[in-house]
Amino acid sequence: MPNPLPTWSKSVGTLLSHPGDQPPQHQVSLTVNDGVIQAIAPAETSDHPDWLALPALANAHDHGRGVAPFVFGALDQALELWLPSLKLSPPIPSYESAALAMARMARGGVGSVMHCHNPASPNVMEEMLQVCQAARDVGVRLGLAVSMNDRNSLSYGHADRLLNLLPESDRSAVEQLWNQPPRSPQAQLQLVDDLAATCSDDDRITIQYGPRGPQWCSPELLEAIAEASANTGRRVHMHVLETRYQREWADTHYPQGVITYLDEIGLLSPRLTIAHGIWLKPAEMELLAERGVIVSVNTSSNLRLRSGLAPYRQLVQAGVPTALGLDGMAINDDDDALKELRLNYHLHAEVGIEQSLTLSHLFRSHRYGATVVTHRQDIGTLEPGMAADILMLNRAALMADVVPDLCDEAALVMARGAARYVDSLYVAGRPVVAAGQVVGIDEEAIAADVRHALTHPPDRVYSLQPLVQRYQSALTQFYGQGWHQKHSDNA
Ligand SMILES: [Zn+2]
């Protein structure tokens, strides 16, 4: 059981209650009672004159990659070719991997983390329990999506054709390593129920259905998830239309449109988060807005995996609640959500004088991100009644060379924000980061363990690399020849 929630009062030099929407307040006291903000009021003096308080950030889509795939040779390239190379990872315990990732995110100001769990072994339950423990120890809120899939693990359809593109001697090894035998929808739903029952005493953890994506899930599985979510009220988190090949596969298999199909089965609701949505069409965005579906935009990842650029501005204009995710693939491999904010702001803004994507939209995306993770509405602004999820930046360092009183703090956070300016992070009033260091775990000791595992890999890693490369070359031919667009009854 978590410890009782804290009560405290601090006065800070500057506070942004709704960054981008309301001007900063100066010299204010912040009172937290039982993990909730009770009062914000003017203060005579300030205990922390250099602190700039703002709402903690949320990472609305991630996989808890404590080890960057780059370091074991999974180099940035198209998603369909990159995915097989994740098998090159030396074995790292799920706890250590998730704890390192969450610690880095927390040091970058993230208080809520959406973790889509990619199983690394047959013991998925044990892995997910380790991820939950890592979140408890680091102290962040965790949304955990249980991976659910039952088809197309080798390629989008036509596995026989894909295997034919491989040398005959590789076929059984590729099948054995990458082709997952499908489990029944009932067995997969049961795993979600079992995990949720285990974590039910901790309100920092929200277990969710995690259908991997339309091309990896049968209609039977998607329909069973839609029904279960309606019955339990549990959220659903799914990759949708991340790449051009997924769009083309979906257009072949759902002639009415894959988003229309998801609506027909009742999956589009405020309980659903779509990750990516790069290849959404304007009418589909309007439907998502009507249904209250949240879309997580994951820009760094999309750049690195050659997926394209999500229509962030168009989603916002269509009224779709839009969140931001790091997807374990931040452009600098540092899980720094403050830098990601800036990348999104500049990359998705119009060219020229129009300005429909504002600071307010960017910061509000983090509020929607907290809903993606927790299914709650009371996280993401600093005002009485909201959860005390608070980020304290070192304003003095951030503004060291700034002309006083000319520059708005929210604009400055956008222009310069980075993990190195994070002093403290509180989640439900509990300290998670203090003086730039994670409080709940010995991050350096875990990092040292992981470094040892990476620099002493098993021989298997080296013998696997040529097979991965031959598989990637078969996939290049498969998608180049358009096999994913050819209909087949069992695809
Ligand atoms: Zn992802």
C-alpha cells in the first residue's frame, strides 16, 4: 500500500497555473493537503525565490526503453524494418529497463507515464509487475497498456509470401523468433483483468487494454476489447495509422475506412487513446473529435522511424484532444519532454504569419496526456482541487541572461526548457525529483548494472544480427512489391 499522501506548504518566486493561458503569478504560497492543491495565495516572502512552479508534464505514449535501441544496433529506419531488430537487445530485466526510463522522464519533468508493454519473454505477467514496481519506486503515475495481438506478426498479411522472400534455411528461424502463436481474445482479456486485480490497491497505476494496432489484431479481438472496455470502463491504448504501409493495409482490409470500422464496433469513445494517427484523413479527425478520442502525437519517434509527421495542428483545429508522447525515441535519446515540447511547437507551426498552434495548445496537450495515463481530469493545472503534480524549474538559471519583465515565463520554458533546469518534481505532493536527482531509486547503480549487461552480451546477439538483416531485406522487398495491399482471406 502507498504511504499516506503528504501535506505541506511552500512559497515560490513564480507560478504558472495554466501555462500559455494565464499570466504568471509572483511570490505565492502553495498549500498541499493530502496530495491535492488546497490553496494558492500571495505570500509575504518566498522560501524558494528562484523556483518556477508549473504543472508536471505527461508522457502520453511510451514503452519504457531504459536502453536506447540504438546501442544494440537497432538503428533508426522505417518502423517495419526497425521492429525486428529489437530482438537484438541483450537481456535486461524489465524492472531495470522501466526504472531507468521513468527516472530519466521524471528528471525531465514528467509525472505521468503511459507505458505500452512490449513483452520480452513468455512471462509477461512477471514483466508487467516489475514495470509497476519501477513506477512505484520512482514515484510517477503509470498507465500500463497490456499488449494484445493475434495476427500478422511477421508482416502485414501474406506471411507465406514473406517467408518465400527469405533463404530457405532462414525460414524456420524467422518463424520461431518473430511469429507469435495467437492467443484467444478471452485469454488476452483475462491477463488484463488479472493484472488490474493485482494493482487495484494503488491509485497511481491504471491498467489498460493495449491492442497493438489494427493490422496486428483480428476483428474478433478488437470487438471483444471494445465490449470489455464498455463494461469495465477501462481505457484502451492503441497504435493506429503510424505508417504509410499500415494505412495501405487498412484501406485494403476495411473498405469503409478503418476509423469508421472502429466506430462501428464501439471502440471510439473518450476511453480510447490513439497513438500516432499520422495517416488520418480530415473526415476521420472530425469523427475522433466527435467521439472524444485522445490522439497522442509522438514527433521524435515519427521522425526517427520514417513514419511521417502527424497532423498535430489539424487535429487541434478539428477539436481532437491531443497529447504528446516520447515513445522511448526522443530525438536526442534523452527522454526529455521539455525539449520535445519545443520540437513539436516549431515543427508543427505554420510557415508564415498565421499562428493557429499556440503555447496554450502545447501545454494543454500535457493535461490531456495525464488523462491518457490516469483516466482522470484533475491533473494538469495548478489550482485548488487539482492533484499536486508540480514541476519546479530553476528560474534563475533559465532566465540568467534575460532582460527583466520583458519575456513571459511560459514562452521561455518553450524556448529553453530542458531537463537540466528541473529542480524538483512532485506527484500527488510526494517528492519524486529533488535537486535534479530522482529520490526513490539509486539511478546510477541501476545504470551501472545495465551498462555491464550491455558490454558483456551473450553470443546470441552477434549470431542473430545477420538473420535480422536478411529478414529486413525480405521485408523491404515485401512492402516494396506492395504485398501488404493484396487482399487475402486469412491476412
Ligand atoms: Zn509506440
